[in-house]
Amino acid sequence: MRRLFPILLLLVSGCTPFPTPQPAGGSPSAPDRVVPSEAGPGPAQGRPDATLQADAGNPARMEAVATITASAAPRLAEVLPSPDGAWRAEFYAYDCVEVAPGVAFAYQEARLVSTGSGADALVESQLIVCGGLGAYGLAGRFWSPNSRYVYFTNAAAGVPDGCGYWTPPYLRADTVNWTVEALGMGAVSPDGTFLAAWQGEQLGVWHVDGDLIGLVETPTLVRVPGPIAWRPDSSAIAFLISEGYCPLGETHLGRLDLSDMRPIMILAHRNPSFADLVWDAPNRLTLADEQGGRWRYNFLSRDLWEVSP
């Protein structure tokens, strides 16, 4: 089962941003994020040093980054070239450095490099508490076919503790205006054309090559986002939402067709609660409950039945 700890996700995506230095050529760059490292449970244990969540003028934050970057050259952890060859997404990592007695941080950067001019821009960075808790780490995922966007995550390593749905969120950097957009946890369509992801309690669908198609509210009082599954032909998504995290409580199955972008709720179930799903046939889902049991649902007949082990 994928895992979710909501307070930790808030830390990953909701820390006070720090403006970063201007990249070569003067293009604007995206904010830094301070996140906890490693996997672990608690809101107290998982919080980074609060003094590092201030603005860029914070001496402690600036000193930590300066100490780390002066200690050694960064490792080039990953290179992701664009399909048209005009860009490279480069991911750099500085290992843990003790910046004060008993206090160590690591630092990571994501950069966009123009293969033509050689100019680069810092689009995302992380200052990571070594030995801390949570999901962390910058890593590339894929480029859009038109080479405008590079998709990556800021939670490539570790997992939050707790229970419920969790998967590393998607972010994307735009090579036209140098902005970074946080899209959320979700799934890419089988044909690679669309991305569906949760933004808070809203469900969004984007063209991988372009703009947001729509951001919709789910028509139910059950509000905890869960897994997303695409129809095999990429024309619709099914999704789960739940009453709680651990246990899930009542779970609802919904469907969203891209043709009208109107979410509908298909069924509600409590015993058992459903924790995962796969859309493995045009009109049929396979569901997994909290105990690992498997179920099938048919959209045409509206039948739900358990699959024998």
C-alpha cells in the first residue's frame, strides 16, 4: 500500500520559500525548499530547523548553504536530456556536512542547461536535514514530448510514516518562462499524454505538453485523496477517496471522464475499505482492500465481487 502522512506532506510543499540567486543570463529562478530527510513518523521529529524557514536574508540558512557548497564539488547525480536535444535537466547533490556541532545538512539542486548557449538556471533546490524524517530528494521523471517541460519530484527518497495513499509528487519546470509548478501526487496516462494529480482535495488533469485541462471538486463529503488509475485508452480516470488515513474508514470510488470533466461517485464501501486500484480492462477495475484482498468492479453491470485468493 502506498503511504501518506499529511503533516509531512505539508512540510514538503508548504515551507516558507526562499528566493534563490539569479541564474546565468538573469532569468528568474524557483524558490528553495527546506525539507526533512529520511523516513519517519512524527510532526515534531520531522520538522526542519525553524530558523531555516525564514527569508533569504536568514544568516543561519545562508551560512549552512555556503558551508556545504564550499566543502566539495557537487556530484552530478542525474542528467535528463530533452527530446529535441536543446536542453538538459541536471541534478546535483552535496553530501551531508556538519555546519555546527551535531548539526548536519545536505544540499541538492535541479538546473536547466541550454545545450546551445551553455547558459543554465537553478530551478529548484533543497536543504536537507541529515538524519531527519520524511521524504526528500530531487530527481528527474521525464520530459514532455514537445521539450517545453521537464517533470521531476522533490521526494525521490524515503517515505512518510503513517498509512494511507502516498506517492512522490510531480513538479514541472517550464523552459519558456523558467517557472516551476507543483502539480501534486498522481499518475501519467498510459499514452503519456495527460497527468492527473491531487492539488489538496481537488483533482486536476494536465496536458503533459501544455496547460491545465481542469481542476475539479469531488462530489462527496469524504475528502482524503487516494490512488488514481487511468482507463487503458487514456480517456478517463478512476480514483479513491477515504474518510481517514489510518484506518481509511469509508472509501468512495469515483470516475472522471476527460470528455466532460465531471466527476461522479460510483460506490461507497466501508467493510472492507479500499486502498488501491488498477483499471485493467475497458470497463473493469481491480481493487485492493486494506487487508490485501482483491475485488473487481464492472462499470457496465455495476457489480462488485471479491476475487478468490
